[in-house]
Amino acid sequence: MTSKFIGIIPARYASSRFPGKPLADLGGKTMIERVYTRVSSVMDNVAVATDDERIFKAVEAFGGRAVMTSPDHRSGTDRCREAVRILGNDADVVINIQGDEPFIAPSQLRSLMDSFSDQEVEIASLARPFDPARGFEALADPNTPKVVLDNRMNAVYFSRSVIPYVRSYPHDEWAQHAAYYTHVGLYGYRRKTLELLGSLPQSSLELAESLEQLRWLQAGYKIRMSLTDEPTIGIDTPADLEAARLLLADTEL
């Protein structure tokens, strides 16, 4: 059975580190427009879910579709769920694309969507093999969550710590003796599963690591992972935006 997809891009104006981030200029276009354009190159059914009139109007101004959602959501997953309810479409898989990933690759979206050709998959996400040349400091960065995979490419655990621990070698040799994967925060959910996730309370592991996906694992859900080598830049701060502008300038030369 072929799945029908909808792409939802949650976008908040308020941010402690970068207020107004979705409307930041990136090469003459807002960041949210660049994300929307990338997603629309792969998916016909796309919408921005926001809690701010400025973002809503900006999306409509470039010809995109936006929906107003509650300002009280704790996560992008919750905002996606409300947006799908409001839109009332017949999609059976929801793809959640972060609004601060203007370099999301079409191949990454397709890989995530392909995961749902397996009818057993309820939730899917992406991981990137870690390059040992980046060094242990990059691997240990708590802002870069790591994921351990089982033999069927399901996530076993996500952590801000370095997992697995390699007992017999010094830290700077760990990446030569174990496979490490970093998480790419792009999610897909069966629509019925997305509804069920909304009823789950925050879990002890989620609260400890501040990683929402641990709530789902702790409740017994499986998360099917696909691998990607595509580089992306998540923009969390004004400094990240400057790096993104440099990357954009290089790619458009």
C-alpha cells in the first residue's frame, strides 16, 4: 500500500537564543522560505505550523501554506499533530521538518519517506555516520545527540553522552574502534501513531537527557533509522546564521 505524505514545518517566533529565527534573512530569502522550498521540491503537500502572525503572513507572502497553532505546545511534534488536525487532509504519514534546517537535502526527505514502505514502521528518523577525523571533542559535544542502532536499523538509545563507551581504548581512539552515529532531527510518523504520542507523559529518560524521542522509546515504540551523509546546518544562534550565509554563498557560486 502506497503511503500519502504531508510535510509539516513547525516554526516558532520566540526563541531564547535567537528570537525571530524563521524570518532571518538568508541570501535574500527568509529561512522559513528556504526550508519550505526544499521540502516542496519533494512533497506536494506541505504547510508551516506556527504560533505567530508574522511568520504566518511571511509564508503566505511567498505563496506558501501556513496554519496557526497554539502557543502552548512543548514540542514540534505536538505542533505537527495540531496542524494535521486543522488541515484535515487524508495523509497517513506526517513528516516533521525543523524550520531551522534550510539545507535539508531532498535525498534525506526521500530516505525518510522510503522507510514507510515497511508497514511495521511507525516512527522514522535519520542518523549520520560520525567522521573520526572530526575528533573526540566533536563527538562528545552534548548539543550533538548520538544514537545506537540495532541490527534492523531501529534506534536502541539516544544520548547527549558518547555511546557506546569503548572500555579498552583512550577517548581519542574510540571512533577508530566503534561505529558512531549522530542524530539528524527529522522525523516521520504514521498519522495514527502521531495521535497516540500526544497522550504520552514526559518520561524520566526524556527529562534527564532533554530528548523528546526518548519518551517514545521508553513507552515501547520503535524508531526506524536511515543513514545519510548529506551535510546540514541547524541554525540555533546568530553565529550559526552567519555560517549558513557563508555556506550558501559557496554553494551558489
